[in-house]
Amino acid sequence: MKDKLIMLRPGFFSGSEGPFYCGDSVAVEGLLGFFPQLRNEVEVEYIDAPRPRMAIVELIGEANQSAPVLVLGAGRAPVDDGVEIHVHGQTRFIDSPDHIRRYLSSQYGVAHPAS
């Protein structure tokens, strides 16, 4: 199974306000834009913003609905020891945009952010 990246679809509304985009998703989307080959390596799914976000709940539980989130494929282990991994049942995931970018950069051999 591939790693699965779930991000919020841009242009969402909150009541009568909006449209909005998720700034955390934009940061990850930027990495995908710089290195489009990542889209061949990782399954990318865009979901609507309102909760419950069932696509996420089904994978990592109701308490973990933040986006973006990267769900690690079976048997995948980060090559970067500094990436923080969370666990729900048997499913491992990364919910920090910085750590998602760090994981994608190191795991798939693309450039790393400058310090």
C-alpha cells in the first residue's frame, strides 16, 4: 500500500463566510508542485472541510481529523528519525505539515528545505 496524503479541498465555506483554503495544506501542496513526481509515489486525496471528515475518521479515528495528514503505507518506515509518527490501532500517521514535508523529502529523495 502506498502512503496516503489527505488534504482539504480549497474554496470551502464556513457558514456564509469564505471561500477559504487551508494554509497547512497549501504548504504541502507547494512541495507537490515543486516535485510532481511525488504524486506518483503517494496517493493524494482531497476532501471537503466540514467535520466529520469520514475519509480520515475511517483510517485514524474521530479524534484525528486534522488535515493535512499522511497515513503511512503498510511496512513504510521513515528514513528520517526526526519525523514524528502517531499511531491509531495498527495505522501510523503524520499530522504535522512540517513533518509531512520532511518525510516526503527524505523518503522519496527530493530536495530538503533550507534552514
